[in-house]
Amino acid sequence: VPGLNAVANAAGKLYFGTATDNPELNDTAYTTILDNNRQFGQITPANSMKWDATEPNPGNFTFEGGDVIRDLARRNGQILRGHNCVWYSQLPDWVAFGNFTFDELIGIVENHCGTLVGHYRGQMYAWDVINEAFNDDGTFRQDVFFNVTGTAYIPAALRAARQADPHAKLYINDYNTEGTGNKSTALQNLIKELKRDGVPIDGVGFQCHFEVGGVPTTLVENFRAYEALGVEFAVTELDVRMTLPETDALLEQQKKDYQSVIDACMAVPACVGVTIWDFTDKYSWVPGAFPGWGAADPWDENLVKKPAYDGIVIGFEDR
Ligand code: G3I
């Protein structure tokens, strides 16, 4: 097999990609795989373009970490997804606890998104402009942005991003929106409203942080509903975690789960590509966030391919 991106391209998808993070780039066994654009045609920075990394103090922008990822993708001929402009997490205290007025916070959001997206103008395939705006029940998350501006920060961020880079696709990215349900319905309603109001919105990111055996059965039905709204979409942060220790049975189910997600992307033409949230268990975010869980990625901690790798290939090839 020539590589996951090669297989995805042959199947008509724009890319198969991975997240990566700056500290991992010293690991040459890791970067040898990362740098192979037949394996990964797209890169997402896992942390270094977030608000705390790019504007730690008001108006004080630092792009060093993000630029390192940008440069490596450029060198490798890999396209980039920017992640992200507005998110309640990894937000510097000056934003989270700033006690701003409506006008002040809208101005801060516009300046952050405009400056960040403008810095990478012409270099990004897409941006996750809005990340995780909803609660799981479909109400808006009561974060600082919503508490101060209601939903006004969303069109403000999207318009600022469009103005800063007219060529980047502007996405809203979230989790637990992959299957049908209240949260997905709420996201669809937001997209309809934005389109009605003439706000730029091009795409939807489905994070797809799943548990083994827990891939929603309504993926395709749900994805088609977004296609019908006239937006493209992507799988943006795929991984499939399991309880540790890993067993052959869990690894086999995980292979099927990866394949199901690729199958769903293949079933709906508006799905442009798939990104895994790093490719090796060595650098997965999962064990840190879910003690007792892990082994979520297609390469193990020794950078050896797992059955999940074949599940991805089968998903793209077997039709
Ligand atoms: O930067 C500090 C470092 O100074 C300190 O020494 C170290 C000690 O723990 O922590 C470092 O910060 C960590 C940061 O990643 C950078 O490595 C945080 O503790 C850690 O919580 C943070 O985790 C990131 C997480 O987002 C934060 O919510 C993960 O790497 C990143 O993969 C993850 O990505 C998110 C997406 O952005 C959105 N969707 C969910 C996804 C998984 O949580």
C-alpha cells in the first residue's frame, strides 16, 4: 500500500491527514512517517495556532510555533487546516476573565481571527473558525463569548476570517455532532441561520473522537443532512480509544470502527477528507484526558501499524 493519503486521493478525496504538535518534531522516527505526503497529505497543528499560543497577551501575537508546522507542511507538499480561531479552552486569562463589554469582546474576536487568519493568508486550505460552540444538549455553551455577546461572536469571527483570507474555507468544528441528535440539529440550525444572513460559512468539521464499538450508526444519514445544506465537511480529529490494556479483540473492533468512518466519508461526496488526531499512540491526547483509556491511533507507541491502518485502507479502496 502506497500510503493513506495516496489511497484517499485515488478514491477521490482531497486528503488524508494528521494532527501533529511541535514537541514531537524532535523525534526523527516519528517525523519520517509524518513527512511522507503519500501517507499524510494534510497537517493540522494540535496546539500551536490556538489562542493561548498565538495571542497570549492583548494584541501581542506570536506565530513561531504555528510557523514551524506551516513550514514543515510546505516543505512536504502537505495542505494545512488551521485550528482554531475561537474556542473556550486554551484561552488566555486576559480573554477568559476580561470583564469586557459586548463591543469590546466583539472587537477582540475580530482582531484575533483577522490577525491569525491574515498571518497565514493564502496558505491554509481551511480554518476551524468556531470550535465547540455547543453543549451536548444542543444549547449554546455558556462560555465567555456567549455570555457576553450571545451568538454575535460567531458571524463576527467568520466575517473577520473571510476578510483576512478570502481563499480559506471557513469551518465550524465540533464533537458529538457526528450522528443525528439534538446537538447536530442545533448545528444545522446555526448553519441555516448563517446562510440566511449572508455570513460566510463553507464547511463543518466532525471531530470523531470515538470509543471502540461506539461509532454512531447514523453517520451517513447525518452527513447527508449537512450536504443538503450546501456545505462541505471533513472528519477533523478522528481517533478510536479503548480501555487498556489493548487486546486482539479490541484492535479488531477498532479496525472496523476506523473503516466505518472512512466508509461514511466515502458515501457522501461533500466529505472532502479525513484527519486523525495524531497518528501514533506515542503522542495521543487520550491517556492524559481519559485515564485507563488509550491505544486510539492507527500506529502503536513503537510506531508500528495496527489493524486500524488496514481498516482505513479498506474503507477507501473496497468499493
Ligand atoms: O504547554 C504546557 C506546558 O508548558 C506544560 O509543561 C505541560 C504540562 O502538562 O502542559 C502543556 O500544555 C498542554 C497542551 O496540550 C500543550 O501540550 C496541556 O496540559 C494539555 O491539556 C493540552 O492538551 C491539548 C488539548 O487539546 C487541550 O484541550 C491536546 O494536546 C490537544 O490534542 C487537544 O486537542 C483538542 C482539539 O484542539 C479540539 N478537540 C478536542 C481535542 C482533544 O482534546
